[in-house]
Amino acid sequence: MSTPIRVPVIVAKGVRPGPVVGLTAALHGNELNGIPLTHRLVLQEIQCQALHGIVVAVPVANVPGYLAQQRGFTDGTDLNRLMPGKKNGTTSQVYSYNLMTRLVKHFTHLIDLHTASKGRVNSLYVRANMQNSTTRHMARLQNPQIIVHNTSPDGSLRGAAMQQYNIPAITVEIGDPARFQKRFVKSAILGVTNILSHLKMVEDEHEVQDYDPVVCAKSYWIFTKGGGILNVLPDVNTWVRKGELIATLHNIFGQEEHRYFAPEDGIVVGKSVDPVCQSGCRILHLGVVSDHFPEGKIDDGHM
Ligand SMILES: [Zn+2]
């Protein structure tokens, strides 16, 4: 139609200079918990008269996906695999390029807000490169239930911000898709405020939660071999022991086909709650605690 797609942006501009912290929500259009977070943070918590620097909140980064209540863009692509996009390319590549160059490029720090994908649930967890001192610190300040060390997949907003523009970036995964979860949103706001206060943008209101995050040196998804009716047993943010039964798979006649066991000790970062399972579907996202962070590229196959 030759008309641009408008992306909503809320800017809280402080009276004094300082960092430019960007918050992006709903880059996956059906991952919504970041939206009330941006509203509450920018419209209620932050006083511009007392703010040093600028907070830029993008309540919906994937506008067409949000309107269609879907994860991807209009052409079905995942914007979080297309970054930094292309100036001349497909519609989703150009959209990604504009998002990067007109918005994200101007941030000094990025907090990208996500949730689990459709059919799955998540703990409140942070994905960050724990080998990088700035992002490690941001992850700790965010104070989630779990932190997963991850060097960010190629094409992700976090990865492109870090690699292309040297902007320290973390991803905050706030619970479940397609809903607003007050408790998780409240905890995530506390974490963002901790980061702003550490950057000396707001008065020191550093609030320490009554738990420490579990820091995972690596994490990975466990998949089924066949298809069937899937029941994943442990809850998110609970520990499983090596050899513990984690899921059963029944055929459509109600007979048990397969049992799945934890391959090692770990914590459940996220899990599938959709019983309809085709071959190779996801069971659970297992986080493994270790003192040693593996070198090089670490990707858990997250989607
Ligand atoms: Zn996402």
C-alpha cells in the first residue's frame, strides 16, 4: 500500500545525560509479558526529572506478528534470526534492518524481552554471555530464577547488537506466551530497575530478591524420537536428577510407547505443555550447573 509500518516507541528522556537503555518487547509477536513491563516501567516507575540518560521502550517490536497473534513476521520468518537485516531484501529483512539502524543502534545497553513459545512454558530466566563482564553483570542484576550462559544465536537481536554495534545485550525470558503474568512481570521490572540503578540512571533503589539465581554453564533441549501424546512431568524451575523420569509418550490408543529420563542432573528452564507431539518435538529445556563455562559458541537450539 506504500504506507510504512509504524512501530510504537515510548521514550523517557532524563534531564541529565547518561546511558541510553533500550527495552524491546514482542519481537516474537505472541510473547507479551514485556509489554506491561515497558508500560509500568516507563509510565509509572521512572521520573524523568530524576532520570540520568534515556530509557527507550519498544512495547511491540514485531507489529505485524503481534496483530496476527503469531510469533513470526507476515512472511512467516523469525525476526530474531534475521538481524541485523538487509537494507535491500525481503520485507522481513528490510523491517529488521530498519529496527536495528533506526532504533537499536542508538542504545548503549539492550534488554530484549521474550517469553516461551506457543505450547511451552518458561521460568523467569536470562540468556546472556557470562564470559562477557558487562552482560554477566547485567544478568546478575536482573536477578531472575535462572541464568543460562549463551553466546546468542546467529541472527538474533541480542547477537546483532553485541556483534555489529558492540552494545551489551541480554535476553529476559518472562514466563509463558500470549498472556500477562503479573508476578513475573513485577520481578522482571525489579531486575531492570536494578540495572538502571547500577548504571546510575535512577536513584539507588537496589532491591535484592530473597533467592539467588541458578547459573547454568550450559543448557539444551531434550527432544522426543517418535510422536504421540506427550506428558512432561517436572515443573519449571525445579531440579531433576540423572535417570529421573521426565516425560511419557502414549499412542493415540492410550498405550504407553516411550519413557524419557533426565540424561544428567539439572534444572528445568522451560518445558512443553502441549500434549500433541510429532516426531522430534521438544520435551524440556535442561539447564546444567557447572563451575566451568565452556569456551566458544554456545547455543542451546532455543527457538
Ligand atoms: Zn522469543
